[in-house]
Amino acid sequence: DAGVIQSPRHEVTEMGQEVTLRCKPISGHDYLFWYRQTMMRGLELLIYFNNNVPIDDSGMPEDRFSAKMPNASFSTLKIQPSEPRDSAVYFCASSLLGRDEKLFFGSGTQLSVL
Amino acid sequence: GQSLEQPSEVTAVEGAIVQINCTYQTSGFYGLSWYQQHDGGAPTFLSYNALDGLEETGRFSSFLSRSDSYGYLLLQELQMKDSASYFCAVSQGGGYQKVTFGTGTKLQVIP
């Protein structure tokens, strides 16, 4: 398996623009997590899904953030409108929690909002 | 809610042993994990403890005390390549599992 695949690797956009981050989890994994990493706040859990259903989105900072998982092999995290304080590395991770406690992370998307 | 505390930075000498502590407060505790992250990279899994005691994997060991809400990662025979950030993470159960990370400990290994 190719592992968790995220795109794009880097995204530079202007304040107010819509940003869409994409994630393909490892085939067969039933958990998918979105994290945001900054120097100040570390790795923050934004939202996680189990079997494509959002379970907990309490970490989503504002209504400007939304996430979907339309099927078992694809998830998106959308920011609309984007702001400079959204600049961070966004990681997607997938797992078979309960059977294997490892989270497998994608390479991340480095987002810069100017 | 949940909180995890770990030191922000640790420096150790190549060949030595270093211990990185993690204390946590959470409901529905299920287990404690450790991850390594090199600069510019993604976190990678190192170990997981659900029960009290020590788990050993090569040069790395991880310990958990559920009664003390405390765990640590022990790195032996330090190598320069061990310079990285190390994160503890708690898994909360109760139907669905939620994994929350601490703020990380940046380990610098010096010659």
C-alpha cells in the first residue's frame, strides 16, 4: 500500500480564498483523523471519522472549517474563507484503532495564507 | 476534555540514555502512544501502552502507570539520528477512539 496520501504538499493562497486539502487513507482503515500542527499549539485534532461518519468535530476552530468523507477512500478539509492565522501544516492520519493502535500519517500539507 | 504535559526540550549526549516524561488528564483513558517526528516530516508511530508496565522495542522502551496518569519514553544508546520531536498521545475509548497529542518534546542529541 502507498500509505496515506495527501495533496497538495504545499499551498500558498491569499486571505479570503477557499482552500481544499485532500486525503486518501490506507485501504481498509476505518478511522481517519485531521490534525493541524503549529509551533505554538502543537498537533491539534480537528475532526475524526469512523467508517466515513464524522464522530467528533469539536476541534474545528470555526465555521470557516468543514470536512467531509464521501467514501472510504477520500476525505477533504475545506477552509472558506481562509485567513493568515490558518497557516500551518495539516496532517491526515488513518488507522484500524481497536485492532492496531498505530496512526499512519500522510506527508502533510503546508498551508500559507498571505 | 484532556490535557497532556511533556517537557518542551531535552538535550542529551550521543550514546547516553534519555527519558521523556508525559503526564495526562483525560476521561475514558484507553492507552498511551509515542510518536517521533523529524523536522519537515510526519509523525511516525513508536510504541503503545494500554496496561501498566514497560514495553521494549529495540533501543526504545515505553512505560505506563495508569494510577499515576503518567508515562515515559526511554531512549537508549542515543544516536544523532534520534534528534527529533517526540509526542505522547492519549487514546480515549467509549465506543469510538479519539487520539489526542501532547505538545511534543524536542530532543537534541549532541556529540
